[in-house]
Amino acid sequence: MNNTVFYDLNVSDDIRRQRLYDGQLFVYSTRQTVLDLVNFARSMVEDAFGGVDPRTAQKAMEVERYADLLGKLKPEFIHHPESKRYLRRILEDFGCDPEKTFFDVPRMRSSTSDNYLTTGIAFAWHPHRDTWYSAPASQINWWLPIYEIESDNAMAFHPRYWSQPVKNSSSEYNYYVWNKLHRGESVAKLIKSDPRPLPRATEPLELDPQLRLICPVGGLIQFSAAQMHSSVPNTSGVTRFSIDFRTVHLDDAAAKHGAPNIDSGCSGTVMRDYLRCSDLSGIPEEVISLYDDGTESGGELLYVPKPTREESAQAS
């Protein structure tokens, strides 16, 4: 395929989504709305590490303590009300219709250096498509670094597989079972191995040629959920911290329009996770029903986390 990386392209959200569905990639330079989210995330990270540089803390901390720290920090950020507020501002800044754009909560990721911690709460992602994990064809992924990144601790795209099917284990994955059995506080305890049934390729992959997009702090990368991508083995000597979130457009979801599905066999759907940008309501049930496949009684339709300290304080 013709792989194009668009840099700071000024087009409507409708055109941008269609190009992403066609397998193209978008990179943006620093914008204030993205920086605002980054600065909020940095403050939480640095408070959690108590004065130790988060990027080099792995060199001075036992891995069990490190994993426990991330196990508290990441849910606090993900479910913090301010995280959603900053994210909504980003979407409006990028021209997304707040009445028709739905987002999932922003997730904080970390990639430690030199195989210090690559399981559980700091899982090093093998090559995969998000569509193997019950994401719809219309899902757009947004990815941004919290600190500066380089080629040795970035994310890689594997464009040859955009149109080439891969044998994989996604048929064994059901999102509702995942919500019931494989989410929550226990993930931080997976230090030496990670037995969770994460869909992956079941045939050898040729990872080159690959694309490693380096955007500045305050910038971001957009790509389709159908893109094959992975965590670059981190040999930089510092931990990479990043944020990603996902969006769907209501019209695309209702029309089941998006990127082609060439090899995903998973069941269940993440459609109940998305929140409307304007008022945080969910996707209408008549649209969600288009994605139901009869497995709804096999687990938890929606993962409900324990309240964060911030939310508990507001409720008291």
C-alpha cells in the first residue's frame, strides 16, 4: 500500500477519519491543549515518584515497589475527572464534533528500559491490532508522549500488514470475559510473567520495514485501530511515559463504517466504554446493539473501576 504520514495537515475531521481508515498516519506538532494534559499527567507522575526522576527511577527501585507504584498511579490518572476535561478540550481543538465524537478514558502507559518490567502494569506490547481486542472498525487511536521520546523507546508501526492478514489468537478473546477476569488491581502483581490471554500473531511476522514516528512533547500521533503496531524494545536507558485514548464518530459507528477487518475474530465489543464529548453520555443503545454478538451474558459488559481518591473525596 501507499503509506503516507501527514504532518500538521489542516483538514476537517471527516476527511482525517477517512484517511485514517485508509491506513494513513497523522502526526501533529505541539499544541497547548495537548500540553495541558501532559503537564497534568507529569504532575501526577512526579508526585507519585516523590522527587525521584520518573524516567530513571527504575535504576534505584526494586521492581515490586515500582510495579505497586504504577498500580496506584495509572488508575488514578485514568479515572481522574480532570483527565477527561483535558481530553475533551483536545478533541474540540482538533475539530471533532462534540455531539458526535465519543472517547474512551485516557490511559497512561510506561515502557521501562532494558527489560526491567515488561509485564502486567507495564506490559511491553507485541505487534497487534486493537481490532483484535474488540475495538470497532471506526476506532481512532490518539497517542502522545509525556516526556521526550526517541527511536529507541518509541512505538513502531508495521505497514506491510495493513492489507496482509495475519494468523492470530483473537478468536479466543472475549471483551466481557476480559472485563470480568483480567482487569483491576491484580495486574500490578504480574511481575515475572503475564498469563493473560492477550491476542497475538500465531505466525512469524516480518517487523521490517517499520515506521517509528517521533513527535514532540505536546504533539500527538493518530492511527486506525486496525494498524499493526508494537512497543519498540526500550534500549534508551530511560522509561518512556505516554498517554493514549480512543475515539469513535457516531455516524461512522451507526453505519459500521471504518477500516477493513481482514483478520480479527474476537467477540464482544468496547462500544459501551465510550463517552460523548459534550456531556459524557454513552453511545445510544440502538447503535451498540449493532455490535452485539450474543456473548453479552458471558462476563461484564462494562468494567467499573473502584473510585479514585479524588472521586471518593468529592463524594464525601
